[in-house]
Amino acid sequence: MAVLGIESSAHTFGVGIVEEGRVVANAKAMYKIGSKGMIPREVAETHIANAPNVIQEALKEAGMKFSDIDGIGYTKGPGIGYCLHVGMLSAKTLAKKLNVPITQVNHGIGHMEIAKSRAKLKDPLALYVSGGNSQILKKYGESYRVLGETFDIGIGNMLDSLARSLKLYPAWGSTVEKTAEGGKYVEMPYTVKGMDFSFTGMLTHASKMKDRKSDKDICFSVQETAYAMLTEATERALLLTNSKELCVCGGVAQSHRLKRMLQGMADEHGITFGYAEDTFNADNGAMIALMAEQMLKHGIKTKLQDCTIEQRYRIDEVKLWKE
Amino acid sequence: MERVNEGAESIMYETKIAGVPMLIKFRNKKLWRIDKIDEELRERRTRKEAKLLIYAKKAGAAVPGVAAIGKYSIFMQKVGGKLLKDSKPSAHDMQTIGRYLALLHANGITHGDFTSANILLTKNGPFIIDFGLGVFSNSEEEKALDLLLLERSISKKDYANVRKAYTSIAKDHLTVTKRLNEIKKRGRYQTRTLA
């Protein structure tokens, strides 16, 4: 079975092809984020312009023709409405034209499943960290449980906003990580409640410091504090669920520092820690294809006229199957 | 000194001081975070927990007595007994728990992890332990969360006895209950208890 997956929840329009659980193509085109962040309409327009090329590129990478595709998957949500729409329309068009089944994938589950598959884990606890989301997840029976999550904004969103407020470009997490090198610690608000955490207080605090402290020190302190918060909440969830495996997924999983902290924590408890390569942690179509293939194999598909998008599509609403 | 339990952020040791059995809760170092954050957090949390225990006792709830406070450790009384989750409590026990919770709340203390795994049943009645996630707070949300966590971890009958004692003492039980019902309606809490 070969399944084509389309991801378009935020700045990336990605098309991946998966054949029997193996990723054979992972093409993407990104909206270039300027000083104003993402402007939804502009992002969607960029996606519309890129869609045909990215789809062709994926087929070429896989060495396939349209007729080789046996199913389509797309991101139903969560994400930016305008952007999700582009992915949904592309997917519906393809499914109709090729006369193949279509299925709707939750973006976060895509992230978690590809990390699981690339790191060869069976039943991990997952820390899912991206722009809009920060959650601690575990699968129980046929659905995912959210054990802990952010009270306000996602960690990625916080790092991006910090970069913009300090006028660092490109304004995203990896720039913060680079700027942080060799910084000194200044105190930041540390907000963890059980397995939940909050980031806006730190963002405000850090932004107010920008005239008194160097960018280097601010970035270093925010990063160390925020990642320590995530690691602590994850540690608590690990002990509570008695998990033997841990993975980190989502865009912020590209951070070296975060992975190092989680590795250190996992080692202390003798737990296996894994993650996917960076290209699969950033938003991508392959993860949607991977999940869509599994869903179609379990008979989960959607009628064309019932395909929708949902901007706030929660992971714990999704019903799947028992392992 | 014998290691008796290891939690997410601390290790419990048992020892005898002048012949009296004592428990030591030691917040251990986490190598994965930088020293400044690590030391600051451990020190601050140790102090806060000790303070919560002392004030909880003053409020009239049965909690382990604090004998001494170190930089990262609390020396406390060993109360013995069995965890509520592993025992069969009487109606009277559950009412006592409800009364203790009401007393804590009335004195601005919320426990933060009020489950059957953090209550001991001893021959001197129930004891509330582990204030590691506790806060000094008068917020309805925190109070409601204490009740919610307990409700999720015990039987309906036991919870009814807790409620009976709680509502007879807590002056603000109506607003707390209202908040409790709101929390239950929030999607995320419905899916958060463990299997």
C-alpha cells in the first residue's frame, strides 16, 4: 500500500509518501516568516502556489506515478484555518481524481507516530513540543491521553515571540539556541504545576529585561528554564505511568539542548529515549502519510463529503484502535 | 539510614534519631539542569513544603510533625499506618479526612495532589502526607482540584462521607462545588485520570 499525506497546518506545505511503513518521499515548501510572524492569508496563498509543485516533487522523489497511490491522508487539525483548508482541498481533489480512500489525521498524532517509528519504540510516553502545542502524551487503549500540557502558549510560540522581541532573525527557536551559547543565568519565573506548565510569564519577564541584560544571557536563561520545566513535568509523568520508553517530537524537538536534558533525565531512570531526525520533527507530510496508512489499514476512512478541518482538533478526541 | 522510597523529585530515607524513628525527605540533585536552577528550586521547595506542613498542623489537620529542616531535606515524624488506597476505611475515617481538608482550605492551604496515595490510615486516624505540590492559596480552583483528585481516587461511598464533613465545615463549599462542576466540564480533565 502506498499512501500520500498532505500537511499544511502552519508555515509548511508538506507532501510525504509512505509505502508499507517506509518513508519514500518527504517534500516540503515553507512560508518565509518575517518580522511580523505568520499572516494566515499570506501563508495560505503561499501554500496554494506551492501545492502542485510539492506534490509533483514528492512523486518524483518516490519514483511513483499518481496511479501508484492507494490512499490519501491530510491534516484535519489543529492549525491555522486558512492553511488547513489548502491541504484539505488538495487532498480531496487527489482522492476524487484517483478514486482512492481518504482519511483525516490529527497533526500531533502524526508527530508522535513518526517519532515512534523512526526511533523504533513500542509504547513510549511522548513529549510533544511545537509552536502551538506542548503536551505530554501516552496512548491508553484506543486513544491518546494528555497527561500534562501548557496552560497558555506552546513553547515554540514562546521562543519565536522572544526572538522577535529581541529582534533576532530568523525569528525562531534555533536562533535563540544559537544566541544562548555561552550565556550567564539570570533568574526567570519557573512555572510547573504537577505535569502542567506555563510560559507567558517567562516571556513577559524576559522581554522586559532586554535593555538591562544581553540577548545572550536572556536567551540562555529562558532556554534553560523552559526546558528544565518541560523535563521536570515529563519526569513526573514517566514515574506516574511507569513508562520504560520516552520520545520527544514536534518542531522544538530539533533543539539539541532539550534533547540533551531529556537524555540525562532518561539515563537517571534507566529509560530508553528516542526521537526522529530533524526533517521529521519539523512539520512534514511523511508523518501524515505514515499515520494515514495505519488508519486506512485499520479501516478508518472518511467519505469525501464529510472531510473537514478543525482548528482546535484535540488529540484526546481521536478514537483509534487498541495495539 | 535506609532508603525507603524514590519519587520524581525526592528520596525518602528512614532513620532513628535518639531512638525515635524519623523520615527524611531529601530533594536530590538533577544533573540535567544547570546548578543555579537546580539549587534554587530544591531549596525553595523544601522550605515551602516544611512551612506547609507546619501550618497544616496548626490548622488542625493530622500531618507528620516537622522535626528539623535542612537546606534540601525535611526531617519528619514517621506516622506509620497504611495508604488509604490499600486499605478499607470506615465512614468515620472518611469524615475525618473531609474535616481535615476543610480545615486546610479554611486556613489557606491547598494540597495539590490530594489522592488516596497521599493519605495514611494509622491507629491514630488518618494522616495527610506529601505536601510537595501544595500551595498557600485561597483560590476556589485549587480547592476544587483537591476535591476532584480525591473523588477520582476513592469510591463513591467514601467520597460521599468526605463531602458530608467538608460541606459542614467549609463556609465557601457552595462556590467551591460550583467551580468543581465547571472543571469537570472542561474537556481536558475528563481525559486526565490514569487507567
